[in-house]
Amino acid sequence: MLLVLVTSVVVLSGAGASTEVFRVGVAPRCESRACNPRMGNLALGRRVLTQTVCGNNGTEPYCAHTDPGLACGAAKCAKCNAALPHLSHLAAAMSDSSFRHPDTWWQSAEGVEAETVQLDLEAEFYFTHLIVVFRSPRPAAMTLERSQDFGRTWRLLQYYAANCSAAFGLPEGKAGSGRDGAMCTSKYSKAYPCTRGEVIYRTLPKWESLDPFGPEGQQQLRVTNIRIRLLKLQPCPCQAKEPAPDSRDAPPTRHFAIYDLIVKGSCFCNGHAEQCVPAPGYQPIRDRTSHVVHGKCVCRHNTAGEHCERCTPLYNDRPWQPADGLTGAPHECRRCKCNGHAHSCHFDWAAWRESGQRSGGVCDCLHNTEGRQCESCKPGFYREPRRAHTAPDSCQLNKSQPQPDFFLRQRADVTLWAPWPSTRPATRSATPPTATASASLEWAGLTATGAWWGTGASTSTAAARATAPETANPSRAIAFSVRICTIWRATPANQSGSSEWTSSSPPCTTQRSVSAKSSR
């Protein structure tokens, strides 16, 4: 049975106090402090992808040296068939429980020179370390990569090789020497043991002082995909006593095989949750387990979102922040002061700066109120002194202004005197031009229209009448916005030979605003 010792990732503050951010099994409480969901194996309960599997085209034999330690017993041989459960060694065996199923493994097709093992996650997670337990000898060369954008781009994290210089042209153990600053190590590429050898990767060095919820920590810890490239087979030293691999009598031992893929991590919640539920896109495999690390946060600290990346609608009085993993500060979202007249508010940087970074929330007011904190009644409404300031009906319609009966229409009459434009063209015709105008009646947000018309000499008097809808609730004064539009109408030539009118000015030359009394 595989026994895995998992340590906590601890970050230390400069003052010596520590906040244990990731702890296996039990998540810290979120009350007034940073918190994070429990850690687990991200591969558990998820589908792991490989390029090949043994016995995919029918039953095939294989052999392996499965004696632990340095003992060199004879190779043990068996058969593999991907279609038969009792003979199959599918990729799903890498992500089952290493305690409930310690002797299950994935095995590649016989004779492959390279292989890829990939874990695709349905959401962003924190990734802290990796453990791969091989059934075959560990590869002579392999790489570890991760993606933070669901496979669109990849970053190389680590090179592994028995000989870094020969395999990758890199020096042993020199940080930043490889692609993306990755280092090469030979620590996990020895030929012994021939089975149950481990390959390990740690995202953060031990005891590194780094806030996992800050930008730098998230850059190092966030993950959506893990890819392991097995680049070169390594024979077990016990095979030295056997026929050469290219010999017809050589046992079929040229394959990769993995007992367990352990991708340790947790739900990514910015320090604002201690529990997660299945995220959209999660597809459970057949062997379901209660220990799956899910990807949608159950947010605390008045935060919301898949990863608690924003504040809840009524808690935007200060800018959202991730919790602080070094000091333990929760950086909770703060409720806006809306006097009970809003279900939501939004953060405004200008208001935040003006307040000396004390308050930046602007309420989305209801109940006929307005103001940053819904502290005032809208125009046309007054504060009812007998009602509580926070009551939904505390702002009531000002009934001191005359109101029409509901089914009566309001009518407004207005007379407008408008001079003709001074650019009237010369003509020999006695027929004067005609001016037209349109008016819009702005009334409780609704609009009715009327029209002016008139003919004459240098000046003309025109009248218009507009009627508002029955449902309107106007005040006594009614505003008209009037545009005087001059149209020079064509007049047919008469017997005296008069010419047609032509327009030399823009169609609409005058705009005026007038008011009128309403009448029933």
C-alpha cells in the first residue's frame, strides 16, 4: 500500500507569526481571517488522458520487474487487454484512490518511445505539488508543464533526466537555465528502484514567504491543466542479465507504467472560502468518490463568483481584494449604506478618492429615492414624517400639486410668435413662403406632439395643441420644445412669368422653449 506523507504549505510573516493557509483535511475557519478549502488530489475522480494504452488492439503480453528495492528477481509476465476489465490497465487507474486500489496502474502500449499524461481541469485551481508513482522504471527523461488558460498556452515547470546535459543540454540544478526559467534535476531519474519509484515537484520552496492569494502567489499556484511528457524509456538494471532489448528472445518490458498520479491542490477562492462544490463542466468518472476537490467556491466575507473574485451586490463600499495569506487579514467586502432603499450598489473610484479612501459605494436607489446613499427623495416626492426614514414608502408623491382625474386627458394650448428668417430669397411672386414647426410635449416621461403652421409676410402667428396620454401625471406647467422649420414651397409659374420659391437656409433654423398652463 502506498503511504504518502503530505505536509502543509505554510507562509510566514515578517513578524514571525504564521498563517496556515493550506492544511490537509481540515480547512481553517473563515471568521475574521483568511481561509482556504481543504487540499486534495486534483486528479482524483477526474479523467486522465494518455496517448496509448496496452492491449488496445487485443491481448498482448508484457513483463516487469516488480521486486522492491535493489533485489533483482526474474521478470514477472502477464497479459493486457484494454477491453477486458480483469486484464485492462487504463489511464483511469492513475486517478483512483491509492489506498482503496493500491495495485491498479496505467500502462502504455508496448514499445512506445515517448508518451504524454495530461490532466484537464474544469476550472482554475491552486496547485502545490505533484507526486508520480511509477510501476515501470522512472523515465530517463521527462518534463512537467502546466497551463493557466485551459491549454491555450503552456509553461515548462521542471526538467527531469538521468543526465541533464545529454538529454536537454542543460546543467544540473541551475535555476533559470531552461525554457520558461525551468531547472533540470537528476534526483528523480535514477534507474533504481525498478518499481514504485517517485517523481516529485513542489510549486513553492519550503517555508518561502509568499502570499498565496497575492498576484505573485497566484501566478505560481494557479493551474487549469497539467501535462507530463515521458520522453525516454529507462530499462531496469536487472535486465542486464536478460537478452538485449532488440533480441527476439527479449521479454516485453519496453513500456511506461504508472500506479498513481497525485496532483495536490485546492479550490481557488482568493482566501474567501472554506468549501467548494462542483463547478460547471465537471464530469464525474464512473468510480465516483466523496473526496473530489471541486472547483466552485462557497464564498464567505461577502464575496461572490466562481472564485470569490467580486463583492456581493450590496457590499461594494470598498474595492474588492483577495485575503492576505501572510497576515491572515480577510479583506471582507463592506456593505454600502443605502438606508434600506437599495438591493445593490456599485463601487466608484472617484467617490473613494473624495472620501479619503473610506467609502466608495454608490447605491442603486429604489423607492423614489436618490443620492449616493439614497438619502433624498426624488423631485416631486417628499419625506413622510410619520414613516421611518428607511421605510419603502417614506418618499411619497407630492399631492399639493393639482392632479388630473385618472381617465381625463390633460390638454395644453400654446401660441408661439415666430419671425421669418432674414434670409428669405427675393422673388417676383406674390405668393408668400410657408413655415412649419413641430412641438414635443414632455410629460412624465411620455411625449405627445403638435404642430404649428402659418403663412404671411415678415411675421406670422401660429398655434398648436398637444394632448398627453391618460396615464400621465403632469404638474401644472407643461414644457414645449419647439423647432421652427422653414420650407419654401414651390409655386407654379403664372402668366406674368413669376418664378418658383427656393430655400437658401437650413430646414430648421429656430429652436425655442415655451411653457403653457394645462386645462381639463
